[in-house]
Amino acid sequence: MAIVDLVMPKMGESIMEATILKWHKKPGDTVKMDETLLEIATDKVDSEVPSTAAGTVVEILFKENDVVPVGTIIVRIDQGGAAQATTPTVAAAPTVAETAQPVQREAAPTYTAAPTVSQDGGSRFYSPLVLNIAGKEGIGMAELENIPGTGNEGRVTKKDILNYVANRAAASPVVAAPAPQPIAQAPAAQVNPVPQPVAPVTQAPITYNGNVEIVEMDRMRKLIADHMVRSKATSPHVTSFTEADVTNIVKWREKVKREFEKQYSEKITFTPIFIEAIVNCIRRFPMINSSVDGNNIVIKKDINIGMATALPSGNLIVPVIKNADTKNLLGLTKDVNNLAASARGNKLKADDTQGGTFTMTNVGTFGSLMGTPIINQPQVAILAVGSIKKRAVVMETDMGDVIAIRHMMYLSLSYDHRIIDGSLGAKFLTAIANELEAFDPQRSI
């Protein structure tokens, strides 16, 4: 008999852990090669994990809703057949406990050794789940940095922070004892106020008046909420606005869309045209395509454009067009259509949402004239395009000013004021508007 250990797969460059949503097999079941074994969720997408071996499921090491680091053994499969099919159900339950307990026993004593965390330099990545728990327990970033992590590269896992919370109350008198030292008198009496910092954790229950319905956030909405709060806390947001005359684009698309679909079997929308303009402008303003790492500015040479897309649930996700600067309009159109279809069908892979360097969101899809988008961390800027409306505008001609009916669209750019000032933000936004207005209405397909 050959026992094969299957590990939690790495679902993307920055994905270090995943939550088990559902097991499709139980101990004693047979599984085929590439057959779906379980479903997992990261902070980006939900994915099905196929089996990399054929045989009988012997042990399942984690339960549904457990958060598991990448590379951790999650299931064992016997490739020798069904010889052990009768025993797994007994072994499965203790195995979950056995795998969880050593982590807790090792982690608990290490919480007094905060200096060991200093090697990370205060720049560790924290998953939205960990940050959510920290927020609920009143743990600030300074305190979070001092929690030793047992995850990959020293990351703080869900178990680490829960163990820390459980041990914090017992440890608080020891930690807080030096605080009374400046007051010389009655040192013994200063012990009583020590538990006070823990008080904000317990909140009075909220009461609602009138006829209300309480709906718990789903997992994706919780993640989106965490991302938005983190972004606003990380980047000082500034938003600039402009408008563009996109009449040439509207008329050109209307003229070529049937022939374009007939020739390439792809429907052309405004999105790839907008992305083409964004890419051309990023080449001229590379600072927009960057991120912040401490006191360093990381300028990305690859231009990977994220496009905010609505899921069937109503939530938004941001699939990424990789190396958009190397693709022509047809290539961008294919990527836009494929990613949008995958998002609508819940078929996106984790890698489809990784590596974005700049994001565009089309608030006009929902009828909005303009919006103030929140930056998609760790990027430093995001563009929102509004709905295209016919308006009477003043145009300058050789014969003088005239009033004409034109297709107009508002653009808004939110940017990180730590490294992008108003001058650069306004210049980049104006450049995009000029690029759109200069679109050649005689362009071939």
C-alpha cells in the first residue's frame, strides 16, 4: 500500500492560506485522478481542488471552515486500493484534533517572546480574516506585529491570533505591571486598574427600533469590507475628475461591431478601448503603475490592468489582464470577454485575480455619472469611468464656437497621496481623456 499525502495547493503568488468550504469525499470513498476532492476559498476566489492521486481516502485532516496554510497536508489517499476503507471513519475524527493540538501547544508558550518577531521588520502580510479578528478584539497594528506567527514565512494564522487572544487576559497583569512605576505611592493598589484596557472588547448589545431585518454578511462581502477598510486606512485618498468627449469612439464602435464579431467571433465593448488608452498613458506616467513598500516606491515594469466585474451575487471581483501593454485591441477584447464570462460563471481561477498594477472600474454600467473609487491595494491608483450621455457642449471650430450634441463621459481617478500628488494625478487623468478624444474614427479593425 502506498499512502499519498495531498497538501493545500498554492493558488496564487500572494495566497498563503485558504479556507476549506466543502469536502466532496469522506474517509473510505474512492477518488479518481483529477476528480474534485474539495472546494476552497481564498481572499480572492473560490476554487475546486482536484485530486492528484487515485485511490481511497484514508484520512481527512481538516474540517470544513478550517483555515489551512499553503503546503499543509490536508488529506491522505491510499493508492493500494480499498484495504483500509473500513478504518478511516474512526481515524478521521482524532486526526483533526491531533493536527490542531500541536499548533496550539507550541504557539501558546511563545507569546512572551515578542522580540523574535522583529526580524520581519513590521512588514508582514496579514490575511483579511486575521485583521478582522484583530479589529474585533481591539488589537492594533503595533500589537499585531508582536504576535509570533507559525504560518509560512512567519505569517500570523487564525490559530495564532486566537491563541494570543485567549492568553492575553492571563498575561495582561504581567505585561502591564511596569506601567504604574511612574507613580511612587501605593504600588500595590495599582494592580486593580490593569484589566481596564480589555474593557472595550465587551460591547453592549445593539438594539434596533422598528421593523428591521438582520442579514449576516456572506464570506465574500466580509472580505470586500475588510479590503475597503484596509485601503482607506493605508492610503490617503485623493480623487480628481475630468470629462471626455467619446463621440468618435461611440460612432466607431457602432460602425464596426457587427463586422468585428463576424471576423473575430468576439463582441467589442468600450472596456478594451478604455484599457488601451490607460496603457498608453501609463507608459508616459510610470509612477502611476507602482506600489509603496515602507519608504520605498516600487515601480512595476509589467502593466497588468484589473477590471472590476460584477459577480452573480452582486459582489465585485477584479480579474486582471496580464501584460496589457503587449496586446492589441483584439487581444484586449478577448481577455476582457473571457475574464468577464469566467466571473459571471464563477469560473475564475486564483491566478486570474493576482498581480494587478492598476485598476479600472466602470460605474457607468450601473447608471452612475461618476464615482470616487477606493484604491485596490497595494496599487496606488484606480480609474472610474461613468455612463456615456449625450449632452449639448460648446465646440471650437474654424468657423467659431458652436453648440453640438456630443457623447460625453466623466472620468474620476482616486490615487494614493503618499506618492502621487495632485499635479501627477491630474496630468495622468487629463492624458487619458485626451487619448480617448483623439481616437481615430477611421481606424481599421
